[in-house]
Amino acid sequence: MTVAAPRSVWRVRDFRRYAGADAISKLGSQVSLVALPLTAALTLHASPFQVGLLTAAEMVAFLLVGLPAGAWVDRMRRRPVLVAADVIRASALLSIPAAAVLGVLGLPQMYVVALLNGLCTVFFDVAHQSYLPSIVGREDLARGHGTLAANQSLAQLAGPGVGGWLVQVLTAPVAVVADALSYAASALLLLGVRAEEERGDGRPGGGEGRGGRRLWPEIAEGLRFVAGHPVLRRIAAVGALTMLSSGLWSATVPLYLVREIGTSPGTYGALLSVGAVGGVAGAWLAPRVTARLGTGRAMYAAAWAATVCFAPLALTAAGPRLLIFPVALLASGVVTTVFGVAQGAYRQSICPPHLLGRLSATMRFLMWGAMPFGGLLAGALGQLAGVRVAFWAACGAYTLSHLPILLAPRIREVS
């Protein structure tokens, strides 16, 4: 008896548009990952603390509206939320090059744009994760998440290099235009997605008729689901430690590599891009590793490998030791992508449809809510102890970030 091969998710028209929008917007975001901090550091001559504050401003939205966003998204159709968030983010980012051309750009505007961009990102990310099961079905979640992880890795491969080149050629504020245009293109593609969504009561339609329910009990339902599940609790802890590390990293690495070591913006972008090659390989490997080992063993093995791969980053310095940076990022990109795909597929496979938005929002609140504290900590350390110490702290935090999984060997028994 011949077993039919599984249908490729790329044969689904809506998934092609959904994944294409995701790829374009992530590419633009990676350009801004280089352009925004360099706009503050090079154009506005910001101090380490001010650069850290910029990172915190973008991520504080996950603390402010992270939890209610999930309940709100579960009441609404996801596609309009995605399109509206893209349009607002594009408009906000375009104000930066416009102000720079007029000679009126300042740090207060940068903080406002970062905050608005972060608020829209909260709603976009929650709706984006919750929309995927409606497009590919639960049986294809691992392949769907693998594609999204590949998009992230390819964006990390190309985006920083493009961003660094644009900063050198056009100046940092003008380079932000690339991110704004990517959000506009993403909105256009998402407008063409026609997948029928499930609303909270399991019927199609997108959540109408739930307006009589109170918000906070719905939020509490999502929190109880995560807090009451031993594996989800540990995944959330890993995510929180990782995003705390990312806050330290985002505010520190541009200053360390560009100001402390003396690399050019183009070289800085290229270093980040080389490291992202590992993410592309990880996205290809992740569904295969998960299918062979199961989600639990895949998460546990990837957590061990990530700890080993992150440790050498602290040795990065000028000269030949600069090569440590892309090599370590390449290796860590492979294993963290495997971990991310495995935990993402596991989360959505065990979650009831009516809780998908709140599960995504709760996990992102617990995870991403730590990032602004990392940005503030990086700014304080850079100001008081120097950028080098802040960089070492970021590397150390990343090295320890997967301990909650490593300290629970029974994770390997999760199917």
C-alpha cells in the first residue's frame, strides 16, 4: 500500500501570500534593526543610556498591552488587525526620514515612533501567530512554523547587510524607508488572504458576538492555561530570559562593534548577516529534527546546544577575534531555530482554538515583556561600567537563557 506524500504548504494560495508578507516585513525590520540604533548613535549622538532607552521604548508595549491584546484579538478577525498594524507602522517609520530631511529629527520623536511601532507589533504578532492554524490546519503547523522561521533567518541574513550598506550610502534615517515600504507591501499581500477564520466559539466568522464577555476573565483564562501547564511555564521562562538577553544585545552590540571596536556600519551589518546563515539551516532542519525526536527531545537537545554555542560570543574583540562573532552566531542560529520551531508547534498543537490569541499574547507578554528591562539594563551598564561590560553581560545572559529547560530532563518525554 502506497502512502500519499503530505501536501506542501506552498500549494496553499493563502499561505503563499501570508508567508510572503511575513518575509517582506521581516526583511524590512532587520534593516531597521541596524538603522534605528545607528540613527540615534551616529546622527543624534545618543549616549549608551539613550540607545538603551530607545530599545526599551519599542518593547515596553508588550508590558502595557500584551495581555489584553490577546483577548481583543480573540474577539476579532485577525486579517484586518494585521493590515491595520502594517499601515500604522509604515506611516510612523516614514516620519523619521521626513523629519531628518527637514532638519527637525530628535530623540523624543525616535522614542514616540519606537513606542507606536511596538504597540502595533504586539497586535500584529498576536494576530499573526493565531492566524496560522486557520491557513494551514493543525496537521501542518510544524511545516508552517518552519517556513516562518526560515523567513526570519533569511531576513537576518540579508537585512542587516542591506541596512548597513544603506546607512553608509544614504545615512541612517533614510535607510528606515526600507522598513516602512516593507510594511506597506506586507499589508497589500495580506489583503489578498481569504482563509476562513474560527472565532472563539468555534464557528467561522472572526469573533462577532462576544462583546458581552468581560475582558479580564478572558485574560485570566489565558494566564491560567499557561501557568497550569508545566511545559508551557518552562518555555515562557526560557523566552523571558532570551528576550532579556536580546534587550541587552540590541542596545549594546551596535555600540560595541561600531564605537568600541571600530567596525564600519557596512561591516557591522555584514557580521549580523553571516551569523543568520545558521538560522536558515535551522529552519530547514527543525521540522525533520522534530519529526524524528519529538518536540520534547528536540527542545532539550537544542537547549543544550544553544548554551554551548552562545558562550564564545563574549570573546569577540578587534582583529582576528572578530571572527568569533559570526561563527558563534551561525552555530547558535541553527539550534535556537530548532528550539523555536519545536516549541511553537507544541504550543499551538495543545491549545484549543478559542484560546489561540490569548496563548500567543500571554506567552509574548511573559517573554517579550522582559526585553525593555534588558534595554534599560544595557543602557545603565554601558553608562556606568562601559560598553564592553554591557556586551559581556549580554553574552552571559544568552548563555544561561535555556536553563529552565535543561533543569527539567522530563521535557524529553513530551511528544
